[in-house]
Amino acid sequence: MEQAMFAGGCFWCMVTPFEELPGIHGIVSGYAGGTTENPTYEQVKTGTTGHYEVVQITFDPALFSYEKLLELYWPQIDPTDNGGQFQDRGTQYRTAVFYYNELQRLAALASKSQVIISKRFPGPVVTAILPAPTFYPAEDYHQNYHIKNPKHYKEDREQSGRDTFIKKHW
């Protein structure tokens, strides 16, 4: 098993693209990249801890490659927005690909280059490619939020503008 970590704005919206795929063994919403140990949602949402909202994915690379995860990641985000994602604003909602080893780093850089080369976006691609920092799981009520609170999740996602953006650009 390997792990992958992606920041793509609100972590609720970053779970569903990866779930129920062969070789995906777990997706955990959480926080990474900040200065506060064991941060809480209340701390992270202030934007002062330096953390990103992330998903950490455990996968079997023999069944589902890291490159395939990257192919699924990019169409979930606006890679040109460094101030957050869609209606979610603040540093905790920035985008990033966090790599766990050199092969992941190279694959992430190559995939970012493909997004840039595609000229799909008029602005520069600002999604960071960074070494994986310590991962802190989010509180239980954030895990599988779309299943626990489907009505609120659907309303929030519709209001966010994420799906409209995805349809337009991807």
C-alpha cells in the first residue's frame, strides 16, 4: 500500500472522486502543512495555522496507479486560484499535491506540466507540489461527510461553484 495526499479546497468535495475505485483502500479528510500540532477544525478554519484541508488516500499501486490518482485530482480543482477554491476562501483551501517519495514527486511535476501545456486555463497554474508533511486526521464528523449529511453536502457543493467550473474547464 502507498499513500497520496491532495489539497483541493474543502476536503468534503475531495473524497467522492476517489471513493469506490478498485485499489483505493481508504480516504481520510484532514489537515497538513501547518505549524500547529494536532489542529482542530476550529483552529484551521481561521486560516492562521498554515494548514491545508487535505485528503489522504491509501491505495494499492498494483491496482490503481499514482498517475491515475493525479488524473482524477486535477479536474476537481481550479489550479490557477491561490486564494482558495470556489466559494471557500483562505489559505486552508489552497491546492497542492503532496508527495511521499521521489517517484510521486516526478509524477506530480509531470502531471502539472501537462495541465500547463494544455493551455486549458488563461492564468498560471499555481498548485504547489510539496513534500508530504505530517498529516492530522480531521474530526470524525468530517469523515465521509457526504454520506453522513447528504442534503447539506449537496447544497454546499451546488452553491460552491465547483461543479460549474469543472463542467466549463474539464
